[in-house]
Amino acid sequence: MAELNQAQPNRPTPWKPWIMGAALGVASAGASFAATYTDLLEKITAHRPAASELADIAFLPIDSLVISLGPAAQNRHLRLTTQLEVKSAKLTEAAALMPRILDTMNTYLRAISVAELEDPGALLHIRLQLLHRIQVVVGEDRVSDLLITEFLLS
């Protein structure tokens, strides 16, 4: 019994692990936010052409999509109108792949929940996801950006 009482004074005070854990958590959260925020800004600004490149740009309109949001959405629909920004020399190649582009967009949009669509940051997230998927299907060298010209939940 005397040995147990001697071991207890070396035990750390209970508040030190909590403070260390909280400080580590705050530092991790700050680092995660900074990494996410700077990456998001890079993605947004990376697709903006320089003034000298504007003459080489063409816009390819995509037919408006009307997506039914499923039974949980109580017969709600999303109407989305977009255009692809492509290099002028690649316009016909990108236009020839329009059925694949529409399929990719329909497939992705059909999988999104109404709660995700109503989120204030949804438009940027959807735009980045669609652009990435379209670039995988069509090729990054053909499509440089996706512009959303209409986004309507009804």
C-alpha cells in the first residue's frame, strides 16, 4: 500500500492533457483551413485566362439540363444551363463529345441531394466537380473552364 501512495505524486495534473489536446486541435484546424482555403483559391483563379489568351477562347453552349431530384425532394427540379470554355482550335473536338459531356453531368447531378444543393457553397462545389469530370471525359487540353449561366431550384 505504501508503494501505491508513492507512485501518485508523479502523476501529471489532469488539466495539462486537456490544454495540450485543445491547442493541438486548434493548430490542426487552422492548418487544415489554410490548406483548403488556399487550394480553393488556386482552383478558382487557375482557370482565368490572361488577356493575350482571350482571342484564342471559344464558348461551347451546353443544352439546359432539368434534373428531377427524386422522391425525397417532393418533386423538386434543378435547371442548369452551362457553357464550356475551350480553345478555339479544340471547339469541334469538344462539340463532338457532347453526348459524353451531357451523360457525365446528368449522372453527377442526379446523385446530389437537395440538402447539398441548398448549401450556400454548393454552386462553387458543383462547378468544380463538373469541370473535373468533364475534363476527365473530354481532356484537360480541350476544356479549360465551365461557366454556369443558370442554376434554378424549383
